[in-house]
Amino acid sequence: MAYVLGRVLISKDKIDKMVAGLAERISRDYGEEELIVVGILKGSFIFMADLIRLLRPQVIIDFMSVSSYYENTRSTGIVKIIKDMDVNINGKHVLIVEDIVDSGLTLSNLKELLMTKEPKSLKVCVAFDKPDRRKTEIEADYVGMIIPDEFIVGYGLDYAGKYRNLSDIRIMEPDGGIK
Ligand code: PRP
């Protein structure tokens, strides 16, 4: 099915306030501690860039690119690393930054994998959470907004590689159809 760009679901203004709120909570929680912020490519890059500029703790950034494989009947799978981190997280405070948590499988697999590296702590910050789509029990530690089960783009999120650069979150709608 083809989709077309539809209405704004979350405005840039609301996103900015959401990011500021998250940054404040994270800054308070970590205080003077150094924090390794790991963005999961590609979707997280805009959110992460906004978030880290508002954080007060010392921040070291890194990125990973992963893809999850799993069988339909199973709630967990394996995560294939396409690009690994460069930084050693052993004994460090680590914050994973994601644009969206949907089934939860990527995060759940990723957390399991990073825990084997024995960080001092491992938390997750996600901009948008779709709890209706969850296939495994996982909750992010910091959630920007809970959103309905809509096909969204913008602010890092794509449709066939496009629309990541939109400042607002918008809904993709079926081409020619009424939703
Ligand atoms: C998206 C998102 C998460 C994952 C969430 O990435 O950035 O990594 O899907 O889905 P889940 O909770 O069902 O596992 P995507 O694979 O679309 O790659 P992208 O970030 O490069 O767009």
C-alpha cells in the first residue's frame, strides 16, 4: 500500500518541551556523574542531538546500528550488530537513546547484549513509545511521549528512508483512502 504524508500529530513546539523535560530529569538523576549516551541509528540522531545539548552531566557519545531478527512465535530474538560502539562501557553509566519503542524487541535484545559488557548502570531514553504494539515486557526509563498506534514520520523517523528531516511528527496516510 502506498502512503502519503498526512497531518501533524506532534508539533515541533511540543517536541522541544518534551526533550527539555527529559533532559531535566536525566540531568537531575545523574548529577555530576559521567554518562555515555549511545544513539541507535538511524532514527535517534536528531533526538539525541537535541537531548545531549540540554544535559548537564559530562557526556560522551557513541552510536550503534542494529537490526533484530526473531521468529513470529517468539518474544525474544537476536540483535545483529551492523555498527558496534567504539567506547568501552565497562563500569560506566550508559544511556541508550532511541527514537521509538514499538514491539520492544530491539531494546530488549540490545539491553541484554550491553549488559554482558557490565556497565555500572544501563538505562533507556526514548522519545516516542507505542505501548499498544509491545511484544515483550520492556519499559524505557525515560519516555518522552506515549503515542497511539499510528504510522508516524519526522524528527528522525522515516518512511522508506524519507521524511526524517521533518521538524514535526506527522502521520502517513494510505494514498487515496480515508483513514
Ligand atoms: C526503529 C527504531 C527502533 C526500532 C523499534 O528502527 O529506531 O530501533 O525500530 O522497533 P521495535 O520496538 O519493534 O524493535 P528501524 O529498524 O526502523 O531503523 P531506523 O532507526 O534506521 O529507521
